[in-house]
Amino acid sequence: MRRLTLAIVAIAFLCCNGRPTVAQQPADPPTVTQNSDAAIATAPGAAASSARSVTVGLHELSPWSMFMSASTVVQAIMAGLAFASFVTWTIFVAKFIELFIAKRRLRAAVDAVARARTLGEAQSMLSSDQSVMRSFITTAINEVALSSDLDNESGLKERIASSFSEIARSEARRVRFGMGALATIGATAPFIGLFGTVWGIMHSFIGISKLQTTNLAVVAPGIAEALLATAIGLFAAIPAVMIYNHFSRVTKGYLDLVGRAGGTVTRQLSRDLDRMRAGPIRRAAE
């Protein structure tokens, strides 16, 4: 009877201590589940925040912001290339207007001299002319006046031809003013921009080594700033080369017209000399 009582007490004791343990076991998983759900709920928000920050960073990569965030050397190179581009388009506008007006005036002067009978008449017709034709006529008349006591027509024509060559070379130098700047910009701007790119990429790699990260959001802005220098260099060089080639052709056509003007004056001078020589012959025949 005593043993039976002890056995019942032991079974009751075990039953009482076992229920809390069994009841506590299911309590742990909900805690884990709640933490997991919280982590899952938090992860998309973090990813979205990271995506928004990257998107904002990408929107900030405008040319002006890249210029302002570039190093001092790269900024100086970009500013110099932008100024070179401004010089290129200024020369284009100025030379276009200059050559257009010069060609129009010289064509009108050539037509007027071709209609005149003498150089004196041509000079009076072109009293207000501002083309190179007036220089040709004035030089020819002055040389005839200075050689009035000489009886050597071939020497007179050689001196006038030499003076005309000097006038043509002076006119060529005048109309080609600024072409050297276009050639220099077209030849050097890409290399200057490339130097800015090399310097900017080197500076970016130094920053990457300091930050010890290869994240694209960190690396991309520095490389983009460096490549902007090359883009500005090409933007300055390509128009400069095209404008230089265009004005080379236009200038050549204008200088051909200058040669035609000199030839017109030379023929008119030859006619005047023939008239001067034929005068005494006519008087002697009469």
C-alpha cells in the first residue's frame, strides 16, 4: 500500500512538471516567425531606399554638376576647351561675313573696270570702292607716273606685276587671318580633352582606393566627369576642322578672284600703253 501511494505521487509529480514544458515548446516558433516576418518586411524598404538613393545620384550627373564636382585641373581643361569652341564659332561668323562682303565688292569692281576705257576712268568709277581692286588701279597709275621719263615698257610691266604680287600676298594674309587658330584648335583639342580624361580617371581611382569600394554608384560619377573632358574636346575639335576646310575652299576661290582682278587691271594698262604709243604714230602719219 505504501509503495502504491509513492508511485501515484511520482506520476502526479511528473505530470505536473511536464505540462508547462510541452506548453512552452510551441511558444518559441512564433517569436522566430515574427522576427523573420519583420526582417522580410524590412528588407524591401531598405532595397527601395537604396534604389531611390542610386536613382537620385544618377539624376544628379548633369554636365554642370559633373563640371562643378571635377578636380581643379579637369575644370581648367574643360573651361579652356569651352573657350576654344567659342573662338571657333566667333571666327566662323566673322569670316563668313567678311568673305561674303569682300567677294561681292570685288566682283562688282571687276565688272566696272572691264567696262571702263582707261585706268583713269576706272579709278573715278571706283572712288568709293573698298575692295582690293582700288589698290591695283592706284598702284598701276602711280607706277606709270613714276616711270614717265623711262622708255622701257617691259620694265614698267615687270614692276607693276611685282607690285600686284605683293598686293595679292597681303590680301591673302588678311583673309586667312584666324585660320591658324582653327587649325590649332582642330589639331590639339582632342588631345587636351584626352589629357583631362586621363587625369580625371586617375583622380577617381585614387578616390576609390581611399574609399575601398567598387560600388558602381561610387565609381560612375568620377569616370563620367573624366569622360566629359573628352566629349568637350571633340565638341571643340570637330567643328574647328570642318570650318577650317570650308574656309580653305572659300578663301581659295576669293584669291582666284583677286588674281582675276589683277589681270583685268594689267590688260587695261596694256591698252592704255598702246594708246599712248599709237598717238605719236597717228600724228606722224597725219
